[in-house]
Amino acid sequence: MTLNLKDGADEERFRAVYQAHGAMVRGVVYNITGERDLDDLVQETFIKVWRGLDGFRNDSGIKTWIYRIATNTALDHCRKNRLKRTETIVDDLPAPGEGEADAIHRDLVRKGMERLSAGHRAVVTLCIFEGLSLREAASALELPEGTVKSRLFYAKSELLKFFNLSGVLA
């Protein structure tokens, strides 16, 4: 799909938005959906960003607005495909510059996240991995703050159970 760019200024504005938020969008989508369809979902998110950029009113800040689009795109994908991120991600070798212990911890976190529903993964991703406040995450997810707080509590409880069962916290 080709985006119809109106002029060079629009293209530059979009390029700046993509450069500033592309890695964040990729991380959010990955944490919710996994690797399958990741590139397509990131592209779909930025097509939505492009289409909505002119109408963006700056009510919540562009980063929160993009979080909302990325999260909704990922959650919609999960709903349409009934995904519960069942893929197991285990790297044979640590990433460059990463120790073996770091790779093991990263894989345990991924396996723990796989046990959560897409909605709970979204809350964990925004509040823990991305560092958003409950209010910011609620705005991005278009949910009441209390719902985000309760989902975060439940998700943390499930992750703690998983880590206890895995012997990490024993």
C-alpha cells in the first residue's frame, strides 16, 4: 500500500514521527502479539498514524496517541485471529553483548507473558515495559484507570506464580 503524501513537509513530519516512535511501536506490538505478523502490524499502525496525523488534536500527547493506535492494532489482530501468543521464544544464543543469564531471564519473561491474555499483556507492556503511569495507560487503552490497575494486579500475580513455578523466585 502506498501512502499519498501531500507535500514534502508532510513526508518529513511523518518521517520524524516514525523515527521517534518506530521502536516503541514495534516493542508494544511484539509484546502483545509475538513475532508472527509483526512487520505487517507495525506497518498497519503507521498507516493509521499517517491517516490520522492531520486530525491529531494533541489532547493526550502524540506518544500516548501512538501507544493507543499500536495497542488497538495489536489487540484487534489478536481478537480477529484468536491469538493467545502461544509461540515459545527461546534463543539458542544470547543476543550480542548479552550474557547467558540475561538471555535466560529474557526468555523467562517472554514465557511468562505468553501465559497472559492479550489485554493483560497490553497493560504489562505499557505500565511495566514502557513505564507509563496508570492514567497514561488508561488513556492509551481507552479504559478506566481502575480497570488498568486491576488488570495490572492480576497480570503481576500470574507472572509471580509462573516465576515461582519456574524456580526463579524460590
